[in-house]
Amino acid sequence: MLRKVDFVTEKFCTGMLLLLLVTIFSTSSSEEFSVVKCVTSIVERYVESDSVLVLSFQQDRISTDNCELQNYKQLLNKRNILDIKRQENSVTVFLENIHNLMKWSVVTLQPEDTVQNFGTLQQNMNIIWLFGDFYEVELDNFSKYWNPRSRFIVVADKSKHVRGILVKLSDLKILNVVVLVEVKRNKFYVFTWSPYEHPWGNCGKMNEVVVLDECNAREEGYFVKNSSLFDPKVPRDLLGCPLVVSMFHQEPHAMLSKEKCDSAPRMFADGSDVRLLGFIARSLNVSVVFRPPSAEMWGERHSNGTWTGVFGNLYYGKAQLAMTATMLTLERAMYFDYTVPYDATRLVWAVPRARQFPRWAALSRVYAPSMWLSLTAALLVSTLLVYFLATGFGTEHPVYSSLTGCFCVNWAALLGVGVASMPCSLSLRIFFTMWLAFSLAVNTVFQTYDTSYLVDPGLQRQISSTDDILESGLECSIHPSIVPYLETHPRHSMAAILRRHTDCRDIAHCAQRVAQDGDVATVVSDVTAKYLNTYSTLDSDGKPLLYTLDAEAIVFNYFTIYLPRGSFLLDRISHLIRVSQESGLIPHFWTDILAQSRIKTARMRISSPLDYLTLCLSHLQAAFVLLLVGFSLSLVAFVAEMLYYRPRKIRRKVELY
């Protein structure tokens, strides 16, 4: 009995399927595929040969394993079975036509497909077949594989869905799109949207749909108006639309004005990025609105997927542009769009410039320590020889009868001053003449270099490598956004530096600390160091205090402007950046900013061949220090003599009385 019921059920299911197939094929006339003619005509017109076509469509599969009437009704409620077959048949005919033309590569895409690295495929045209009321779900399923900057053709079956489809595609940041809908038999309207052209759009938002053209499918996809379907949608003039930019104060890229108003936030007055932004804003005719980051400057992506800083404003839709010396990195490129680079930079170590030797030690630097030891030894040996010659050969002046007297005579000759008494014996005179010649040579060299060292004491040893940084014991203060570059650096010294580095949240403050305190080293861009050395990191003589290790640059990178994924302004801003580069605006900005900074510091000094230096008390510190040492030694000797001879005098007086 059970086998008989199963047999009846199987016959019933087979009969239902045959009835459906007969119904479908009876309605599949040549007019049903008229949309294929219009789509093929667009592809032939706008897609070059050897390009890639991506065909996205939903293919529902009806299982014949279970033909219960209840499940069958649920399937029909979700989607009309005729629409499903119409879509599959029209897609099949389109693929046959494209294959017969043999011009393009075709990739078919369905939601259930798992495609790896599909986004890296060059997508010249995306064609989407949508039938039924579930277009939003289908678009969401397909969107993860699309390149939003390619061109799109959407085939829809109901005109009431056109606005909803375009709104959904605008949310997906798809701009170059046309929607084909059959309004009459063999007559299709081509719809699109324009984000900035009034009255169809307003500052990137859609107001109304636009009917571009009409396709007559009876004449092999003839377009009545012959309008261009994929014209640029972003005009040259944006009619004062607001442009929200996330920036922060970072010299010399973006500098806030000094005027502060309680009722309004401070505006950016100057800077290379501010000038570039001004050029872009004037060219696009937009109103710039600044939105500074909440806490951090550039910010970073945390492990939970959140972003901070200017990139946080960009990621969460609070800003349309993010700039201020924003460098191109792989992580940022994965989550944001970026323009062509507008400038190049190098990250370099900034260390204290070698300090000047103290002026009071200028005299000691004329000769090396070994030379001073040799002079001292020569003076002592000559004293012994003079004493030996004076006491052993002939009669001499009483001044030569003691070692103290001989030392004073040799010391006076070495200093180039007169002696108390000239020697009398021939042997002593010969030796004394040789000592005078030696003293003259030493004294002449000393006086020559002594004047130079009094004027310019010279500089201490300059830190010139990362190994010198480690040996010097300087603290290494580095901004967190720069640490990844050091972690991948091939030099072994970088790993040792990272183990003891500290965070630097304000690069300008760290650079000031390097220049003023000289107890820290940091990493800055070369343009930042060059700018700071024009006014804020100068000594009293106008000399720069920041020294950059240009020979050991950490990384070479580019400055770029970041935008949200799929931003409509990317191409226009990239074009304007190329214009600014080719016209020389970017180098002009830098040159002008550096020149203005030098003028404001009032430290420009014109040198000439007649330039001279007036010696003052600060230059003669070494002489006065030496004089003070001499007076101190004399006082000590006087006190010692008093303490030594005073008790003996008192003892003699007592013995006499």
C-alpha cells in the first residue's frame, strides 16, 4: 500500500514539473530576450576588446526531492518561478551572444560562489540581472566582489524598483551605473543618477532618477537619443557643497592661526597641506569644514577593529578627507581610498647637534693631552739639567743654586718672558739657548691656535649613526605610528632602540626637547626638521640645533590624501594633485613657507669678506679662568708658607728671650 502511494506521489511531481516547463517555454518568445540586444549594444559601445565582463545573477535551484505542496507554495511566495526561468534564459542568450562575438573575457558570479582574490581582477564592466522584489539582498550578496569604480549595467524587471536600486547602489558607493527597465514591449528606458547635478542630486545625495536614453530592441538595440551613458558624474563646479576635512595642527603641514575666538574654533592659517587643500577647494568650488580628531593625531586601528584620530573620523563617516602629512601605508590602503601622492618624504633620526666646547677649556684644547704631558716632562727634565749644569760646572748666579730657581727660569723662558739672571757658564748657556729655541716653537704654535679657540672653541663629537645613539645613552622618543617602520628595519641597532624607546605623542614637542635639552633622540620627517631649523630650533647665533641622520634614513614614503572607500571625489582630487605637481605648486609652497619662516625669525645674517668679531669677556673666559687658577695657587702657597714659617719665628723669639 505504501509503495502505491509513493508511486502516485512521484507521478504527480513529474506531471507538475512538465506542466511548468511547458508553460515556461511557451512564453519564451523572441521578444522576451529583447533586453539582451540592448545590453549587448551597450557592451559593444563602451567596453574595449580583451576586457573583462563580470556577470552577476541569482540562479535559484528547485529541488525535486520533495514536492510537497506547502513547500512549493513557499517558494512561489518568495519568487515567481516564471521570473526565475526568464532570468536564466535571458542570461543564457546573453552569454551565447557574447561568446559568439569573441571579444571579451566573461566571469559569472553568483552569491553562493566563494571567490578568492576576486577584487584584484580588472573589472571593466559589471552586468547585473535582477528579477523580483529581493534586489536589496542580491545586491548585498554581490557587492563584496565588485570594484565600485567600474561601470555597471543593471537589468531590472519592474520600473518601480529603479529608484530603490539606484539608492542601494549609491549606498554601496557605485556611481557609474545605468538601469535598464522595459516600459513597453521592446522599449527600454535607461536610468541613472547624478549626485551633484541639480535637480537630480545635491552634494552627493540623490534627489531624482535621470532618464538618459531609450533603447529600441526591435532594431538590434538602437538608442533613440544616442546619449553618452557613462559621462563623468562629478562636475568641475560643486556649487559650494561642504567638504568636511579632518586635520590637526602639525608644523609645517597645518598651522593654526594665532587669533583665538571664544565663540568659534581656531582656523588653520598656513601650512603646505592647508595651501594644497585651498587650491583643491577653489578648483572644486566647495566650502571646507574642518573637523579635528578627538584625541590622537593620525590615530591607528586597534585589535577590535576600531579606528582613532583623523582616520577614525574618516572611517565612521564624520569626514570626507583625512590629511596632515598622512603617509601611504598598507593597512590604511586596505580600508580607505587614497589619491595619487602629492609629495615625497623620508623619516630620519633627529639628534642634538654637537654642542660647543666650553670657552673656559679653550686653552687646554690647543694641544692634545699627550702633548701636555710631554711638555710637563720636558720642563721637569730641563730643570734638573739646568740645576746639574749650574752646580757642577763653574760659578752661577744664586738663582740657579736651587731647584725652585731653575724651574722658574725654565718656566719663564717657556712662557716667553724675561728671566731673573742670564747664565754665565758656557755649558749652561748652550743648553739654555736650545731651551729658548724649543720654547719659542711651542709658544708660537700655542699663541696661533689659542686665538682661534678663543673665538671658536669648536664642537664636541657629533652623533652620526644609530650606533652612536645607542652609545650616547640618549632616550629614544618615537611616535607610535612610526614604530612599525622600525620593527621591519633591517639594521640590528633598531631592535635595541625599540627595546628602550618611549612614546612621543607630539612630534614637535619632542623635536623641541631634542634641540633644547639634548637628552633625547626622535624620528621626524626631513621636511619637518628643515622647517623647525628655520625658527624654533635655533641657538642665539641663529644656527640650527637639530641634526638629522640623512645617510641612515629609516624609510622613504609619500604623502597622500585619504578618502572613504568608494568616494566620488577621488578621481577629481587626484587630477587636481597632478595639476599642482606639474605646475610646480607643491615645491613653491615649501619654498615660500621656509622663506617666510626665516624672515619672521629675523635671524638672517649677511656675511662679507670684511666680517670681523669683537672679542668680549665671554671669549676670554679661558684667560680669566687661568688667571684665577694662578691667583688661587699663589694664595695657597702663601698660606702654606705662613703656616710653615710662622711657628719657627715664634720658636726663635722664645729661644732668644
